[in-house]
Amino acid sequence: MILATSRAAGWLGKTDQWESRDDVMTAPGGSPRLDSAHPLVERSLNMSAPEVTRRVIHVPPGAGQSVWAFSGDRYTLKVGAEDTGGMIGVMEGEIPPGSGPPLHVHQYEDEAFYLVEGRLQVFDEDREFTAEPGSFIYLPRGSAHRFKNISDTPARMLMLFVPSGFEKFFLEVGVEVVPGQPAPSPGQFEADVERSMRIASEKYGIE
């Protein structure tokens, strides 16, 4: 199991306090804990890696692997599966005006956004709403959603994935950001989105 070590047991509590449901271990409070056989866990973690230590992680401003994805979107990794034992992944996203993903559904992780700058038009199955700076948006797995930056400037937000693993999607489909070099041409947007969504479907459980 994730973090099933003596060092982690004191943090998570005794394992016999968890209730088993197929490939998901559920705590008394209802929080999911994935078994190592779950496809997301297999993708997220090297099970032979050293156990995760209970140490504070500090990521300075501007730090973290950064990539261009969907042509002009910029995604910067703040913390991922290897850092948190698969519990949470966090990225910073900068979405240019007019950009945003097509309608999709996550099967393996819950997703959440905290919008720092800009305005997003968010579509949630049968409704839509506008998110302003300071908005928090929770997107549970299995919910169909999409969003679009309706600002005149890039929208900036924190993106959280629980459990972690989906942050690797952006690193896989993206192109490394090189200081001083511009983002890929907007003319590549449609082709980039098509290629990226195909990979998301094949490897990351996105529908």
C-alpha cells in the first residue's frame, strides 16, 4: 500500500482502521487511499523507491519543472507523486486568453483549482459559471467539465490532483520551457490538443 511503512503508519494511522472497497482503501472519514494495484498508483510511483519521509517541502517562487502544453499554456510542477508518496500533485498553470481544454472526465483523480489571476468560464455538465480571482473550484472524478480563459491576460491558477499522477501528463505532452524562447505558435493549438487528449485517454484514464 502507499506509504505502508513504519514511518508512515504514525502519520496515517493503523492500517486495520481502513475499510477495503475493491482497489480503494477508505478511511473512516471517507478519504480514498489507493492500493498499489490501482493503475494510477502503478503509473505514479516506483514501488522500489525509498520510503517517503515526513519532511516539509519548500518550493521557492518560480521553481519547478516547467513546460509549454497545448501550444501556449505553461505548467510548472510544484510537487508530485515521488515527493508525496502518491497522495497529491500540485502544479501552477498559466492559461493564455481564449485557451482551455475540451470537455473531459477524469477517472482516477479528483481535481481542484485555486484561481489567482484572470477569469475562467467553467462548464460543468449542465451549467456554466464564471470564476474570478480567489475562486476555488473542486472537480470530483467522474464529473464532465471544461474551462476557458475569458480574460484579456493569462489566467494563473494552482492545480491540485488527488491522488497524484496526472501532473505527469503535462510533463509528458509538454515542451520544456527555455528562458528567452517564446511559447510554441498558437497555430499548433488544435494539433497539440488532439495529440495531448489522445495520450490522456490512452495512458491517464481521461474520457
